[in-house]
Amino acid sequence: MHAFLHTLLHEFAHVLIDHYSLPIVEWEEDATDDLATLFSQTFDDGQTMAIHAAGLFLLQSLTRGPIEQADL
């Protein structure tokens, strides 16, 4: 569930960048990951959410196809 919430925050960051024309100095995907991690810290379990998101990023980097439910 934490990785899912981080993904929602990531997508929300895309919306903020687009809506407010925020300047970014890095690849947008990295910027939205950074913002999502920052936003996650407002939750009581934000640190756990960030760690689970990092685990999802690791799974994505090790697989060539889409991540299946069994991988989570």
C-alpha cells in the first residue's frame, strides 16, 4: 500500500509541475519522485512509505516487463 500511495503522490507532483509551470532542473521523473518522497514525509509512516517506494524502484530496475502482483 505504501508504494501505491507514493505512486499517487508522484502523479500529483506531475500535476503540480504542469499546472504551476514549475521550473525543474533535472529529469521530470526524478523531480516527481523527489517531490513524492518529500510529500510522503507529512504522513506518520512517511519514512516507511519512502523505503517501500525504493523497493519498488529496485524491482522495476531488475525486471524487464511489468511488475506482477506476486512480485509485490
